[in-house]
Amino acid sequence: MATLLVNIGQLVTISTGGERWKAGAALRELGILSDAAMVVGERIQWIGSPSEAYRLREAGLLQWDTLYDVGGRVVVPGFVDSHTHAVFVGSRAHEYRQRLAGATYQDIAAAGGGIMATVYAVRRASEEELVEAARPLLWNALRHGTTTIEIKSGYGLTTADELKLLRAIRRLATELPLRIVPTFMGAHALPPEYRDRRAAYVELICQEMLPAVASEGLAEYCDVFAEEGYFTLEEAEQILRTAQEYGLRPRLHADEFTPLGAAELAARLGAVSADHLLYVSEQGIAALRESGTVATLLPGTSYTLRLPYAPARRLIAAGVPVALATDCNPGSCFCENMQMVLSLACQYMGLLPEEALVAATLNGAAALERSHELGSLEVGKWADFLILQLREVVELVYHFGVNHVAEVWIGGRCVWRESSPPAVEEC
Ligand code: NIG
Ligand code: FE
């Protein structure tokens, strides 16, 4: 079943030349086509002008089954949220209040809260309860424009509980229209039962968790929180190298709270992405540039924890491909809305709206090694796109705090449409 979409006020293709990611000055180029038409099946079949579409059909060179009038609105690729911890149970709203009253993320973790608070809740929950808790959150991400989302484990920290989380992620992936990319993150925190036996926990990850995750095919990537008080660079390297032996490719929480040199490690390991980077050094930036590792920036976390923002302008100037993601998690950033992330990136990291949009689509797809089939509107890619209730795409960021997404299409099918508000007399 193919659909011809016509009367697209602005078709924001993001890329027209098959680029796998954009960096530097190219990050500003959106490839906008005005008054465009697009034929979609599961994948994008054709892009051009409406008159050309009809001419080709006359000539027997193009066909479609249904016609859809976009009404002059804006069409963009779906957002690719390449960093989340979105499957968990429980609330840490009290920690949010504690931080507003002056406590730091580290103070709260040292007092037994933080990641471990969610770990204890997840250990008590069933796989079913994890699925139930995540479902509304993921639908919320979708109706705000996310069509592909990466989700990490890391709130189990025992073999059984990490597997339970990853199985919940797999069930959500089969049930929801979203494209879900699973990451194993057993090295999210050192569980207190291993406080004086760090090496034993790293061994557990390498000898038990990774083989089990790999044998069930539950994750594509392995991530490590390389940070003071969490995992050292040496431990991160050991875990990520072992993960690679099991076919899980590396990504890294790098230089989030301290300038540890984790960006350099990510580059050295050929990690797909180095994330956070609030405290990345000049050498770290140069190393990322050299290795082609994507720098995934998470401004919602700086906003929530009231920390400095990652040096986005310096990364862009150095030619590093920059992606934007939510980091959606119950502690440091409880937000599943990529439009909010675009707004923060422009306001606090100095990105232009165009740069933010490329970072949230094509470069997000690159951070998940899917930019050959996702992240831009080009013939042959999956037909994952949003119809925005806008005339001009720049308003997506300029007019903030409201949901501009009117429709979400994934694989050429409308999976969510905003219903019009009831008339007053119907209320
Ligand atoms: O990316 N940095 C580590 N993990 C998350 C926080 C998770 C949590 O607090 O539950 C982050 O900020
Ligand atoms: Fe994170």
C-alpha cells in the first residue's frame, strides 16, 4: 500500500546526498523543499513536486493507492532519541525536591538514593510491571515526535534483574510502533553488595551478564557510566572490550560530572557514541573528531541538575558529529519530549534551530548506526516522519512549551494523530 502525500508546505529532508551524519557548517542545512509531494510505502519511494508525481503516474512510472493532503503543514523526519533509561518503576520526585533545596546528585547517591533507589524498586518489580510502567512513557515520547528510541538497562544490577529489564524492553519493542534499540548497561552503578569487591562485580558483568545477554540476543550495545564514584576508565575498558567479543558494540557515559578523560577512551575503543560530555577536554574533542565517534549531548540533564552545559559550539567547530537525546530517566532528567531538548539545546548550548533538528534526527540515527535507513527523508529510507502543525519549521523551536506534532508516521503508517479538541457543547 503506497500513499501519495501532497500539499506539504515544507518537506524538511535533512539530507539529500545520503550523508551518514552532518558536522560543522553542514549541520545547518535542512534541505527544505516547498510545496512538495512524497510517495511512501513502508519506505520512502519517491520525493518531488505534485505536478511531477501526476506526470509520472500518467507515464506509468509511479503509482500510489491513496492520496493524503497534508494541508500546507511541515513534514520532518521522526526524532531519533539515542540515549534513554526509560524502562523503570517508581518515582524519585522527593530527590528532585531535595536538589531544589540544595543537595547535589552525588549527595543523594551517597545517602543511598540516586540510581540505587530505582534499582531496589526494579528488583522488586516483575517484567510485566516494568512493561506497564514504561508503556505510557513511550507513547508520550511518540506523540511528541520520537519514532526511534534507544533504551538502556542498568536498574537491575544482578544477572536476573538485568535480563528482566532487557526482556521488558524487547516486549515493548514488539508491542509498540516505536523502533526500539536495546543497550545493556550492567555497569550503571556499583551495587552496595559489591562495595568492597569492585573487581568481582566487573567479573560478574564480563563472565555472566554479557554472555547471558548475548546468548538471548537482548542488546545491541553495551554502555558504561565511567565516572568518579561509578566505574573507572580501566573497568570501563575491560567491560567494553569484553562486550565487543560478545558482539555488543560500545558506547559510553563520558565526562558527565568530572573531566575523567572518558571521551578519549570512547575514541580509542571506536565507540559509536560518547554521551553527556559536560567536562570533555580539548584533547577529548580532538580524539572524538579523529575517531568519528558521535558526541551525544543531553541538555535536559544539565537543566535538571543545574549543571553547566556541554560545549556544543566547540564540538561543532571541531567537526565532531553532534547528536541530541533526552537521557530520559527517573533521576537526572525525567523528560521524554525531544521538542523540549531542542529548545534547551538552542537556549543554553547555542545551537541554531536547524542544527538542533539535524542533531535530533540524522545524527541521532548515526549514534545508533542506523543513518543509512533512518534520520532523513530520502528515497529508500524508512518512512518515519512527523506532520507538524506549523507553516515554517523554525517555529518548532521558537514557539516552545507546546506539542507541535499533529501526526506521527512510522514505516509509512500513521500511528498517532492528535484528535481535535471537543467542541464546547460536547463537553
Ligand atoms: O545518564 N549517568 C548515569 N545515568 C543517568 C542517571 C540515571 C539515574 O539517576 O537514575 C544519566 O544521567
Ligand atoms: Fe544516561
